[in-house]
Amino acid sequence: MFNEVSIATDRLALCLHTQRRIGAAHALVHLRRLVVACQQECGFDATDTSEARRLLAAMALPLQELDDALATDRLDTPAMVEAEHKLSFIRFQFWRIERLYRTARSADPSLRSG
């Protein structure tokens, strides 16, 4: 799951730079699916207040803002810079979640087989 993050974010970055909105929209959908996969893999439920759950929730707004930016005709330079910042934030959040996930798996032997 986490190995797909760089593929999706790199594809989204390329599509943003080349103004390929359909490709960017597909990459954005891929990122949203990865968020859901993280929630399922990490076993979060609606009452979970863990740091990883908060990190995943924090990605909702930047993902929505990227989606909104793609609805425009073309991204001008300031909008492109803002989109790149949001994408960088999303990459960082996924990295933090992966670190938490791997730490938890190494600390709890029952999670290693899954």
C-alpha cells in the first residue's frame, strides 16, 4: 500500500505540471483510495483518536482543495505553487503514517503476520 504513494503523488505532480486534468483527477482518486486502504489496514474505526487516524483525517481538506483546483480551466502560477504545497503535505502525511504503522507492527508481534 505505502509503495503506491510515491507512484500516485509523482503522477499527480506530473499531471499538474503538464495541465493534464484527467490524469491528475485519476491520480487524486488513487490517493483517496490509498487513504481508505490505510484506514482499513491500520484498523481504524470512527471512534479511533490515534495520531495516525488524525494524520489521515488531516489529508481530507488538501485532497479536496486539489480536487477543486483541478476544476479550473488552467492552473496559473500561484495556484500551481499552492497545489505543489498541498501535494507535498500529503506526501509527508503518508510518510508519517507509514512510520507509525511500521513502528506499531514491529512493536506488536501479532501484527507482523498481517
